Amino acid sequence: MKILIGYPPLESVKGYPLLSGNRQFQWFSHPTIIFPIVPASAATLLKNEGYEVIWKDGIAEHLTKNQFFNYISFIKPDLFAFETKTPVIKQHWKIISELKKNFPGMKIVIFGDHVTAIPSETMKKSKVDFVITGGDYDFSLLELCNYLTRKKEMPKGLWYRENGEIKNNGKFELNHNLNELPFIDRDLCKWKLYEKEYNMKYKPFMYIMSGRDCPWGRCSFCSWPRLYPNFRTRSVENVLDEIGILIKKYKVKEIFNDVGTHPGGVWLREFCNGMIERKYNKKIAYSTNFRFDYVNEEDAKLMKKAGFRLLKMGLESGSQETLVRLNKGINIEQIREGCRILKKAKLTVQLTVMYGYFWEGIEDATKTYLLTKELMENGWADVLQSTIVMPYPSTRLFREVIENNGFIIKPDDWEKFDMTEPVMKGKNMFSESIKKYCDDTYKLFFTPKYVIRTTLKNLWNPKYLFRGAMAAFRHVKDFKK
């Protein structure tokens, strides 16, 4: 069985789609491609089981639709599997229809958070053969292929067609042992495609994922708890072994662990001590996603010693009322104190900030802006990401917006959930005001105090400085569409 895994190209006047391996979706004026860990894991699993696997990412390779279709015509796969997200699901329905028309014998499999939330919708509105629900679609895709070719058991959480009827076999199960996953075949999945489109400080760099997905898993805006309702990790030893291979085989200089939130507590300390004992801390920089309530001085010092460089921290709002409503599990003082502790340990802090909650007004948005400005100007944060919040289907936030009549669009206008424009009303705030807050927040990169401090800190790395400045200019441009 010949299996194609990847992404069909998406063409839009809005720019380049950030789809692969990301918890949100946004169009960018410049390509920003993240290595898709779980699809890459699926490709590796299938290859190791003896299937002929081909990796083709039409987005990362900047292919046109015709080029992608011509490629399929040339290689003639038996099955094509790809990931989708809410803002592009309607485009994917159209692509599926065209694929089935041109290649009627090819099975099509789709997976991701949107189809996990509403699987029946995609079955009804497209000619897709299978919808895999849940986040372990690497394991599930292997089980599906074994079912189709080797008469093994069908994976749980599968939607399919039988004699013209849409059927499913119940709720997906997350009972897989992540330590049983083979280390990703980076060459099979063309890792260099993703390195060149992303501005990490040191290169070569690669992504790993130590767990699925977040031990907190309660934030009302996040769609990934639908994929991963219970948090699981790989063993410390397993993750360290993978890092060792990446250092030895690919000479990586930086690794980003894209788990939703990096494990804390005992797991974190064992991992840090392992990095030090194996001397990996002398060979790579290590970056990841983290939580403010995990931060303490003892762990921060150990993390720095272990080679940690950058921590992405979810600030989300400067309004305590909003943090409570989002069920973030943190408070404003924890944000300030967490940033102070991390900077004292000489770690790089990246803040994620969002505007456009339906209950927030100008006063709340201003609190978010001023808190972000304070942290950036004081040197307690180094980098930021500013976006418009999206209430994806299946999230508690989506249900709240429905209950409060808070949408300014039809709730199933999925293409408008792309972070280009607000989709929620906002209390005494209009679309342009929300976009201006995002824009002004990105402009904090250009304040004299920030420019001087960042330039002096990175004089030895002018390429990184230039790439960072260009990225900031492009983000400002993204909110002027």
C-alpha cells in the first residue's frame, strides 16, 4: 500500500497559512511553517511497519494546486492523509471533492481538532472516506491501514462510509504508550523545509514533543484538550535519547519541545539533570512552552544550567477577570513574578497575548497592553506574540459566545476564524480597535529602550537580529490587511 502524508497547498490573497503543527491558525504575509510532529510520527510509524510512505507538504514546498495534483497523478498513492483546521475546512472540502473526481480510487483520510469536534459535518459536506478523531492520529492511521490491508481491528473514533451510509465506531481512546513511538524519521519528513521558514536563534534546529498535550488542559479557548483530554508524557530517558540522536546525526544547535505545556515538577528536574549528566546542555539550546504557575527560583536556575533558552509563556490578558473566566489558573502577580524569576535566571521569555474576548472592553484591553509594555520595557520579557482570540468549535469559549449571542458572524462561517478579524462582538470595542491593540502590541518591538537592549544583547548574531526585525515588521503588516 502506497501512502501519501502531507498537506495540500492552500491558495489565498490573505497570505501563507500557518497550519502544520500549530494550536491556532493564522494567515501570514511571509511563510511561517512549523514542523508537524504528529503527522511526521504517523509517516515514520507506517514506514517502519513496511508501508511505502511518501511525504509531500504542498504548503512548505510552496506548490500550486496543479503542481500538487500532477504529483499525485505521477506517484499514484492508494491513500492520502492530511491534517485540517477550522478556518480552512471549507477549502479542504473542495480539495477533497476535486481529488475524488480526479483520483476516484484513492482513499482520503482527514484528522485534526476541527473534525474531532464535528466529524459528521465533514462526512456530510465532503466525499472524504475516513475521519480520524482524537489526537493520536499517528497510531490511528497505522491501525486504519492495517485494517484496510491486513484485516486488523478498526481504530476507535473512526468515521467512515458503508453502503452509502455514514457510520462511526464510537469515542476515540488515548491508551497508547508514547514511548512505543519510533523516533521521527527526519529525512523522510524533509525537516529542512521547516527550519528555513522559522526564526529560531540557533541553526540547525528541530522540533520534538515530549507529551500530549497540556497537564492543565482547562483553558476555555484551547481546542487541543478535545484532542488530548488526558495528559501523557514520554519517559525522561526516551526524550533524552531522541535529543542525543538529533545532536549526533544532525548536529542540531537548538531544539524546541512543542508539547502544549512542558512537564514540571519531578519530570522537569529529572530531565534537567539528565541534560547536564549527558552534557547536552553544552551542545544545544532548548526551548519550550511553559506555565507561570510552574515557575520558581530553584527550578529556573536548574533549567538555565540544563541548557534551556526560551520559554513561551501564556499571558493571554492583563485583566484578572479575564484570566479567571478563561480558567487559566494564574493571576497577574504570578505573571510579573514569573517573568522576574526567569529573567533573573537569564532565560528568554516570550509572551503570548490575545485581544477580542466578547466580555472585554477598552479598559480590559488597555490593561493587557500596559502589562505587556511594562514587562517588555523593564526587560522582564524579550519577545511577544499578539493575536485575536478565536473561539474554536468544541471549546467552552465557543459555547459561551453562543449562549451570550456574542458572535458578529454566523457561528459556522469557519473561514472567518482565521485571526484576521475579530469574530466576537466585544464590549464597547469594534473590529478596528481590537486590531489596533494587536498592532500596537507588536510595535513594542520598536520602542527605543527595547531596540537598544536587544541590539546590545545580540550584537554577535546580526542575522538573528535582522530576521527578528523583519518578523516584527511583517506582524504589524498582518494586522493592516
